[in-house]
Amino acid sequence: MSQIENVIEMRGITKQFGNFKANDNINLSVKKGEIHALLGENGAGKSTLMNILSGLLEPTSGDILVNGEKATIDSPNAANLLGIGMVHQHFMLVDDFTVTENIILGSEKTKSGFLDQKSARKEIKELSDRYGLIVDPSARVEDITVGMQQRAEILKVIYRGAEILILDEPTAVLTPQEIDELIKIMRSLTKEGKSIIIITHKLDEIKRVADRCTVIRRGKSIDTVNVKETSQQELANMMVGRSVSFKVDKVPSEPKETILSVDNITVKDSRGIEKVKGLSLEVHAGEVLGIAGIDGNGQSELIQAISGMTKVESGKITLQGKEIQNNVPRKITESGLGHIPEDRHRVGLVLPMSVEENMALQTYYKEPLSKNGFLNQGKMRSYAEKLAEEFDVRLQSVSEPIASLSGGNQQKAIIAREVDRNPSLLIAAQPTRGLDVGAIEYIHSRLIEQRDNDRAVLLVSFELDEVMNVSDRIAVMYEGKIAAIVKPEETSEEELGLLMAGSSLEKARASVENPTAEEETIHE
């Protein structure tokens, strides 16, 4: 009998929620040993399809074949038994546990009735050496980098015997160097015969790593193409259904007066550890200041301090000439701050509430949305409908819970609410995380529009191409301080990556000019 070419076949998969079809007769086939990209707009149905394959959802209709045989995948355990494992975009690790404890959780081996961590550690070490997944098995998850957390997640699914790995937005929070490492790891996995499905919005990464790509648009499969024979532009146009521009269309900035001044501030996290250490910066009217840095270097705490969500231990923050540090968030908001938060679910939205209620969160207590203490539901609805249309928030009705929208449409709802208020300072933290190229193009144009209207924009992003494309100046944060401030036209992604890893500007520049010095520079 000849070897089966397709390890996965999804035939005519339809998934219906009420009257809404998230997946509409989708076909997907994945070959043994290939990296297969799944590309589509926000809400196109990619995650739904992969949640069906990984056992989190069951299809309304359609068949799944694994290694040529029809399979019923009605739970993640059933998927595991078939050799299918998923690494989710938001890692499923327990912070207080070690890497080893996380990897074996739910698949623990015992010896004489006791947990056999010694043999588990040995097996994890062998797997990590075999696939280049370098981790410290005894380190606690909260103490390791995001890149190492991801490697632990990949090891977790391999430890459970996965031959087919699903990676959801795997490079979202990685540095360029960590992305290079991940690509090496993916290639070593496929050399061993494993198959990988990668959900991503990053067309350059699809070109670098994928063999084939299936494009999904509005719940339907559009086409499966060989990546080598297809350009990024063609992929983007297939995904969105129109021609997409990759470059941010902007004229040089003309910075004016200082809108935000951060002067020597210190901020501690919830455990009392200093995360922002005597940091100073200024953002002017008519400019976008981008902040680049690896996750965990104080960016979140800086934004929380400016927006009044966390205490400033020392130093001062001035917005339009008025000190705002340690004011309550509403008072800071009314002083002229718009805030697109990095965690849309925890900070940006109230998920059980409707779209119209979420759109009104910043202004519900003012006319015309309320009068004499009573909400005007009609005005709220028409306001939300206007914003949804203007910002292309795709929904069935503004009265549905915002939790029912795709992540990208939830993000567009927040951006609509914050930008519509026309704040003098707009903080945009990870504003395009998880968004497709069409939505990214639109969001970037709105940020530049704010800048061109003499507003100040503070952009915090892990996406270096976004920071380079949108910013007029880039401040690199490392261990709670500004490591360097550079202009996008005078730097490169490689240089920024080295600065983010702790190199000085002088050494980073020397290393980019002389690549053999790079490793030495990073480890100094």
C-alpha cells in the first residue's frame, strides 16, 4: 500500500452558530512533513477551523480524515490521541510551575505511586536537544522569556506525541532573533516528518517558512497555493478581496509643542518589583513616538502609569502642561488621553455587554448619550452604528454582546471609541495585534490621521515593521529604561532587535555592520 500523502483532510467543513456560518463548506488538506499556512482576515473563520481540528469545537457538517481514515475529534484528548496538538496564541502555562511541571501536566508519569520528575526531565531534555527547543526544565515559567515559554508550549504538545502541530500566531510577541530561532525549530520538526499548520497574518513569514498556503475569506476557502510561486501582494489581495497597500502613506512629521512629558518616573509591579526605572520621554503634537522592546521590559507599566491604572512611585507625568500622575483614569481621560489598551479583554472591553454599550464606555455619562442621569438608548445605538460603519466593525447588530465579535473586530470597536473622541494624546498599545493586512492598513492610516491633525501618538508594539513604518521616532525600552531613541530611516530591524536584547547603540551599529560580532554583542 502506498504511503498516504495527506495527513489531514478537512472536507466540506461547516460550522454554524445560530444563523451565522463561521465556516462554510471549507476544504483543507495538509501533507506529511509540510508547513501549511492558514491565512485570512479577522473573523474569516481560521481559528474556528483549527478549534474544530484540535477538538475544542465540533463541526455542524463535514468530515475530517487523519492519515486517510475518517476521525471523530470531539475533545482535545481525542485530538491528542490522533497526534494533533495546538499551541494557542495566548499560552496555556501555569506561571508558578516549572517548565517541566507545565510540560507533563495532565500526562504525568509515576513510579511506585510517586511523580517521576527525573525521567520526565530526561525525556524533555532529549526532545529539546533533538529539535533545538532550548529550555531550562527547572526554571519557573514566570521567570523565563516569552520565546522560551513558546518553546515550552511546543515541547508540551510533542511530549504528548503530536505529529501534527497547529501554531496560532506563533510570532506575535517574539523579537526578530526569536522568530529566526522559531523558523529553525519548525524546519527541524518537519525534517523529522512532523506537519505544521501555522495561522498567521504575517505575509513575509509565510514566504519565509511555508510550503503551501490556504486562504480563507468570510468563512469560505478561496484557494490553496504554492508559496514559492505566489507573491505577498497576491496573498494579501486574495485574503482581503481587493488590492492592499503595505507602505504607510505619510508625509514627514512636523512636531510642534510637547503634549506628553514623562520626567524620571519609577513604577513598581504588583509584586513590588521596579519595572520602570527613572524613565523620561516626550511626545509632541504632530508626531508618532514608537516604543519598541521585548515584552516584560516595562512597556505595560509605563502605559498603565500614564493612563492612571497603576501608581507612580516617583517622578512626574505632564499632559498638556498639567500634572496627571496618580490621578484617577477618568480624570486623565478627560484631560485629553485616548487609550487603546494592549489587553482588550481585561482592560478595553466588558465582554458580556453589547457592542453599543462598549462603544459608549468613555462618554455614556455625557450628552447626547445621557441626560439628567438617564441613558438615551436610541442615541447610543445610532452612535455605535455610525462608528461601526466608519471603522469597518463587522457585526450582525450593535445590540449583540461584544464577546461574539472576532478579536480583530473587537479591536476595531475600541479604536473607533478612542479615536472618535479626538484626544490630544492617543496611546496605542499593540493596536494591530491579531489583525489582518486590510485592517492593519486602515488602523495605521487612522493613527497617521491623528498625527496629521496635530495630535500626539504614543505607539507601543512588538511588531518591528509596524514601529518602523508608522513611527517618526523610535524609543527602545530595555529593563525599564530607554536604551536609545532612533529615527526609523536611520535604523534597521536587526539594529532594533539588538537594542531590545540589551546591546548599546554603538555596539548594535557595529554588529549590524559586522554580523560576526552579533552573538558576542547579545551575550555581553
